Amino acid sequence: MAIYTLPELPYDYAALEPVINPQIIELHHDKHHAAYVKGANDTLEQLEEARDKEQWGSINGLEKNLAFHLSGHILHSIYWNNMDSPKDGGGGEPLAADGVGDLADAITESFGSFAKFKAQLTKAAATTQGSGWGVLAYEPISGRLIVEQVYDHQGNVGQGSIPVLVFDAWEHAFYLQYKNQKVDFIDAMWQVVNWQDVNKRYQAAKASVPLISL
Ligand code: MN
């Protein structure tokens, strides 16, 4: 039985137009994300077989596959919910008037201002070498928000940090519409950020118990 399952999109394929066209959303969710779910499940099965047979010749590859596919599944599951149609409130800045003042304050405390945060995350996502993500994460030891530039789905990550806002910078996320203009895609992404969802994830992350103390 499958351990991981593909979540349904919280909106229809066309909901994020014109920032992301329906064809990209359909392929990205139904094919790419689905492949990571299958990959994570398949790898767990292969690890079980390796344990049963005590055959460890492929252990390095299997552990790498598990990290890759599981992280791909987690990041995409967050990604879909991090976005919403501009007509349903996506975009803009987190504002106290919208009930997300706590997140707005944390961004200001951690980065100096919303503008400085936006510049850092935009730059991190847009300059990712190869395939990867720009990520806003909560770091429980310091209680601060940090920006991470994630390679593939799992590399260059601070252990224990919790992603709350993720920008997919893989070519499959934008190439059909933006061609080689990755910076334009990342710039446009800000028009569909669902700050309510980001704040919800920030509150949950803040309530988590740090793995070590300062
Ligand atoms: Mn992707």
C-alpha cells in the first residue's frame, strides 16, 4: 500500500493565470509531483527489500533517492498551498489588517524589512544553479526566519529548518510560458503568494520544539 499520496490541487488548473498558465500547472502537478510521490513509495519498498535480503550494495543510491523524492513531494505539497489566485487574495504583502501581522513582524525582525526579504528570496530563487528552490524557512534554534537556496529538492538545507514559503525554480515550473526568463517568473510569483497559508505554516513551525537549545 502506498505510504505517500498525491494531494489534490486547492484550485483548478487555470486559477493562477496569468502568472502561471494551466498547461504548466497540470503537467507540474499531475506528472512531476506524481513522479516524486511514486518515487518515494518505490524507494521505501526497495529499502524494505534490502533489509529483508540484507543486500546493501545499493544503499547509497537508495538513501539519495529517498531524500530526493520525499523532499520533492513535501516541497510541492507546500508549493500548491502557498499560492492563490490574485482575485482570491493572492499577492501583495503580509499585513496586520489581514490577520497576518505576526508573520509580517517576523519578516521585518529577521530581514530588516519586507522589501529586503523580498529581494533576498527573489535573488536566491532566480540564481539557483541547475534545478532547485528558493525557500523561506523557520529556524527553530534562533527563532528566526531564514532564506535557503535549495539544490534539487534536498540539498543545501539547514537541518531542522521548516519551510513556510517555497518558490519552485526548476525549469518545469516555468519554461513552457517564460522560456529562459527565470527572473521574470520569480518576479511574477509574488502576485500569487497566499500569505494566509504562509502565516499558518509559520505559526505551526513556531509551535514546534527545537531539536537543540541555544
Ligand atoms: Mn516542481
